[in-house]
Amino acid sequence: MPARMPIKQRVETKRGLLLLGLLWLLEALVLSAGVGHSARFAVASQQQAGPDAAMPEPIEPLPLTDTENPAKTALGERLFGDVRLSRDQSMSCLTCHQFDRGGADGLPVAKRPDGTVLSRNTPTIFNVGFNYFFNWDGSADTLETHAERLMLNPNVMDANWPELLERLRADSSYSAAFKAAYADGLNKANVLDAMAAYERSLNTPNSRFDQYLRRQEALTEAERRGYQLFKSYGCVACHQGINIGGNIFQRFGIFPYLSASTEADEASGLADPGRFQVTRIERDRYVFRVPSLRNVALTAPYFHDGKAATLEAAVDTMARVQLGKTLTPEEIGSIVSFLHTLTGEYRGRPLAASAPEPR
Ligand code: HEC
Ligand code: HEC
């Protein structure tokens, strides 16, 4: 599990993943330069249940079991749905990370209950423990740091530790549960630890695509063709690894392309500078973390600014701005049908727009 690895190993893994990404990009370029068509043809007529055993796959299935400590995740779950975490007690984490909306909120950009809009789209909370950096600009690299910043952020929870700990201590059931889960009971570090443990348990294994990787399920011809295009066109150079994203940064708009609205935003200084905001290095302007594509069929609208209303629109934009290609509607349809196979299960039930609220 990435979240538990010692720092040094994580850094090396990040480098390894980057290398893997570059290799795939190279391979994709070679494929699209020539053999791409015959390779796609070959797959369309392939009838096997799983992928070709001789070819290593650039995507791994999610583990089927959760290894987090149940006492800690239960506490984290309670905190996640508790409005006392926000200073004015108007919202909890569930306000924006909704389980019946793929762990996001269905809005172009996040909105607080008082109507204030935030500047970015809410990413899914599912499988978040498999990301290496958090937020669209990767401004945090552990879930604990992320949670603390978010709680203190005046635009989000606007909490402060003395007040929050006092509130939680006033509830004897919290004190007792913290004492049972942690030797040193209720304190700031343990609140953050419980929240992060819960977040790391929010995994959605067993998608149809993961079953395909495990050779337990066949994909339809359109889905397989979509996956083949995803690989041969080079989407997989950026969206790869266990979370099909979440581990590298890339410029949004590698090919010289800015939509009219982005140009207008740029002229008025409103364009989101992405990772530049974190590093202040000019080459990081418009660089964003590559998002995970797991459960992506459930998390419209898309992109950091929520400007793509449908998956078809997102795929079309990706091909044009990241790969310099215009896809046919049929190719877009195949890729979208592949993306639909990435929807997994939460607590043994397929994730859907009508999934039950967490227990
Ligand atoms: C008002 C809506 C809102 C609320 C409430 C909210 N979030 Fe979020 N969350 C967001 C937005 C928007 C982002 C992306 C921020 C960015 O990229 O700058 C985000 C990002 C995240 C991420 C990073 C996900 C990733 O893959 O990068 C995590 C983890 C997260 N939130 C957890 C929480 C937790 C825990 C709480 C409760 C303490 C919470 N959120 C409350 C809107 C919200
Ligand atoms: C060079 C890297 C790169 C390539 C190649 C790439 N993407 Fe992306 N993708 C990104 C980045 C970065 C984002 C986030 C953009 C943003 O909102 O700032 C993204 C976002 C997306 C999203 C929206 C996800 C969400 O939750 O909002 C989808 C869907 C997607 N990509 C699919 C694809 C497909 C399909 C392809 C191939 C046609 C592809 N991508 C190729 C880097 C890449």
C-alpha cells in the first residue's frame, strides 16, 4: 500500500512509475506511427477472457481486501460524516464527497452550504489511498497533511484545533472510542490518523475491468477495443498504475491548444495555474496531477474546472490537447465504454448513482 511505505521507498516508486509512464508513451508513439492499426485489429478478433499473458499490463487490479485497523476506520467514518468538523457546523466531508455521486458532488466546482463556490471541481474520495499526491495541484503528499490543511482552510472547514478537540471531547462516546483505538486517546494526531485510515479504506475493488485483468471476466468487443485504443493512443502513458492515474503531474494542454474560455480566463488572469501555485516554477504553470480514472463514469462533470459535462466531451478534449489527435465518435464511444468498466464495488455492492450512504 503506497500510503504505508517508508518515504524513501515511496520516492523510488514514484520514479519507477514515472519511468513506466515514459516507456508507455514511447511505445504509444511507436504504435500510433505505424503498427497501431494492425495491433487494434488483432485485439478486436481476440476471444480470450483475460488480457494477453505475454504482455505486462500497465494497470493493476485493486486488492480485494482492506488492511486498515477497523477501530480506527470506524472512528474515521464517524468523523467524516460529522458536521462538528466545520467551524459553523454546516458541513461534513460528506457534503462534497457523496457516496451516491461516486465520492464527488456532481457539480462543476465545489459549493459550500452557504452558497460560496470554491475554485475547483471536487475529486472522488474513493481509492484516494492509492494516489501519491492530493488535490489537483498535488499540494499535499500524505492524507494526514491533506486533512489537517483542509480542516484549517478558512474556505473549507475553517476549524481550529483547540475548539475542535474541545467539541469532540465534550462527546463522551468519542473520548471512549478514541481511548479504545489509541493508547493516548483523543488528540490532534489521532483525529488525523483515524480520518486517514478511513480514507485509505474507501476502496472500490472488483470492477469489471479488474476482473478482466484477473482473467475472471470477459469484456465486450467494444470495451476491449476501447482499452486497446486507450493503450495504443497513449492515454495510458499518463493514466496508469493501480489507480489509473494519481501518481504523476502533467501539463493540461500539451499540444498548443487553449479553449476560447481558457484564453479568456488567461487574459483576465483567472486561469487556474495548477501546480505553479505550489512550486512557483514557471514550467509548472497549467500542470495538474493526472487524476485516477477509477469510477470515472460516476463523477461528471470533469476536469479541475468541471468544464467537460460528459465523459465523451472529456475523452475528446484529452485526445486533442494531450495527444494532438481528433478521435472519431466511434473511437470515443469505445473508449467511453471501456471507462465504464472501471466502476468498482464498495463494501461488496457495485458503486452506482444510487449506492447507499455509508453505514
Ligand atoms: C465544500 C466542499 C468540500 C468539503 C466539505 C470537503 N471537500 Fe474534500 N475536496 C473538495 C475539493 C474542491 C477538493 C479539490 C481541492 C483542490 O484540488 O484544490 C477536495 C479534495 C479532497 C481530497 C484529495 C483527493 C485527491 O485525490 O486529490 C481529499 C482526500 C479530501 N478532499 C478529503 C476531504 C475530507 C476528509 C473532508 C472533511 C474533513 C473534505 N474533503 C471536505 C471539496 C470538499
Ligand atoms: C500527457 C498526459 C495525459 C494523457 C496522454 C491523457 N491524459 Fe487524461 N488527464 C490528464 C490530466 C493532467 C488530467 C487533468 C486535467 C485537468 O483537469 O486539469 C486528465 C483528465 C482526464 C479525465 C477527466 C477525469 C476527471 O475526473 O475529471 C479523463 C476522463 C481523461 N483524462 C481521460 C483520458 C483519455 C481517454 C486519454 C486518451 C485519449 C487521456 N486522458 C490522455 C493527463 C493525460
